[in-house]
Amino acid sequence: MIVNNSLDEVNKREASYKTIKNIINQDDYYLYDLTGLSGGFLADINDLDLLQTYIGPSVFEEEIQKYGKAHMGGEKILAVNRTSSGILASILALVKKNTNVLHFLKEFPGHPSISRACDLVNANYKEFININNFEIPDNTSLLVITGSTMDHKVLEEDTFKKLIDMAHEKNIPVLVDDASGARLRTVIFNQKKATDLGADLAITSTDKLMNGPRGGLIAGKKDLINKIQVKANQFGLEAQAPAILAMINGLKDFDGRNLLNSLSKKEELLNLLGSSYGMFKESPTGVMVQKDDLFREVSKKGEINLSPEDICFLWSKILLKKEHIITIPAVSMPGASTTVRFDLSSKDMDNLEVKSLFNKINSSFEYLLSVVNNLDKVKSIIYLQ
Ligand SMILES: *Cc1c(COP(=O)(O)O)cnc(C)c1O
């Protein structure tokens, strides 16, 4: 096995950054970020004058409340450094030692920040995907619901409501991990905002399916947000002025029609992919290949000595190095999903024909097959720039 632990993942990620730097140093470079995580930083020159420690926040606080509430609902907004930081601050504030934290989602697994935060406070953490055998035991301090998983699997609105009712019957607060869901569920699936469905807290990631910076926004009940804010400040988890500025501009810029446009591109790509591969699945705004499906497809050509995860990292690296396409496994944080996803709502799809993306998928996959059993080569592709 090639990528075995968090340190290996950090190393593969740093090598990808070097590759990206080499690519953008070329004249007339082309690079397509199809992660759906743009990390955009929209700001104009006048905004930049406001970026001083105490001046910026006094201006931005009002605006982030206004645009954050329009996007997420709720009584109050708290901007944090990442969705993971928001989850951590919430769990530090609301969960006591030896109590249960239940997490319901459409498909395993939940984002690792939730279980890791529960470990820190010594809570009992458990994930569920089946509403029929889901019960909330006494001694539960928090119900987490993921609106859309890391692989964009979206929970039905009916289930959402049932879960919220079940928790509220026992006076247990509900936190929705709506990292991508705050846009995916509402725009593509026509669902309500999590706070409008009754959730006490919802958190979204400002760089997922919108042109914002990597950051998190928590919305919800004022008294809970105030408690979370104390923890966020104590541990330095709150967003700083430059990020908040870019969040505000990202929220102002957000237009659901861009997400809806990706649907026709997806149709076109699915037609091209046709029956040549058995591994592609639809995602709400594109296509994706999950690790076991990729493993099976590659195994058709003979036995392989890599894990399903390794093959995801390898293909993602080949896409980056040979085709200049960024997908998540090449650049992700340790523990993130290894699914290779092509998000057609990404801004860079404006510069890439669907037909040309199809050709790049084909050639990168052929190359993958040609190197998969050469372990030295695989290591150099994953760990060297
Ligand atoms: C991306 C994601 C997160 C974490 O977001 P970060 O900005 O990386 O902290 C949490 N939960 C889900 C469901 C996600 O998709």
C-alpha cells in the first residue's frame, strides 16, 4: 500500500501544490479546477483598505449577518475558519463528556471532523443511515445531520424533518453539517434551508459550490451561537477579517443558476461516457468514481497490488500532472473522501468543452492502466512533483 496514514496524505498534497506551481509558472498555462471547491477570493481594491484588525470587523460584522442570514436563515451568524472549525467549536460548546452524539446521514462516512471532535471531549459518537432502526437514547447531547455528504449524497427532506422532530421531542439540539448541502439541497433538490426545517444550527462551507474562501458559516439560534462563539474565540477558530470579507463577496456573488447549468453538461458527459466504463456514477452536479468502483474497473485488466484508496490518489495525480485537471484526492486534507469527482458546476468548466473533458478522462485512465503495476512509478507519481 502506498498512502497509509495522515502524514502520507500530507506529503501527497504538498507534492501536488508543487506540481500546480510548476504548471502555473508555464507560459500560456491551462489548469482546470473541477473540485467544486474554488476557494475564490472576491474583493476590490477599496475593500482591501478595510483589512485592519479592528476596522474591518466593525464593517464586516453587519454585512456577514445580513448576507449570511439570507443564505442560511437563522437568528445569528458566526463566521469560522473552516467548516471543521465550526463543528469543533459547536461540539466543544454543546457536548459533555460521556454523552452520546448521534449522526444521521445518507451514506457513510461522516466528515472526520465530527468524530475527532467527539473524541476530544470524550463523547460516544455513532453514525446512522437507516431511519427505521434509528432511536435517540437518553443521555444524548447532540444530533448531527449531514445534509449532503462529502460525496454529495443528499438526505430526503422528509427524513430530515422526522429526525429534527425526534430530537426536539427530547429537547436535544440539532446541528446540520450542510457543508455543500446549503446550496446543493436548496438549489438542485428544492429543499428548504436547514434552519427553516427546524434545525437549531447549520454550518456550511463557503468554498463549496460557491466562489468564496475556504471557511465556514454557522447559522442558527442566537443563544447557541453565542456559546459556540465563546469556544471559537477561546481556541482561535473564528474567521479573520480577510476571510470574512471574501465570504461576504462570495455570498453576494452566489447565483443558483450556475449550479442548474451544470445539469445539461452532466447529461452531455454521461452520454459520451455511455457504456465504456462501469465505474462512473452521477453526482448532483457532475460525475464521480468511488474507490471500490475504480478498483473494480482497474482490476478488470488483471490483478493489482494497490488499495482502492491508492488507485484514487494515483488517478487524481495523473489527472493533475498529465491533463492539468484538479480533482479532490490530489489536494485533499487527510481523511477526506477519496472519490474522484468531476464537478461540472466549477467555474473552470467555462473554459473546457465537455468533449475535451471526456478525452482527458480517457487518456488519463489509459495511462493509469499502463502504470498501475509499476510500484516505483506509482510512488513517484503520488509523492514527487
Ligand atoms: C467539506 C466538508 C466538511 C469540512 O469542510 P472544511 O472546510 O474542509 O473544514 C465537513 N462536512 C462535509 C459534509 C463536507 O463535505
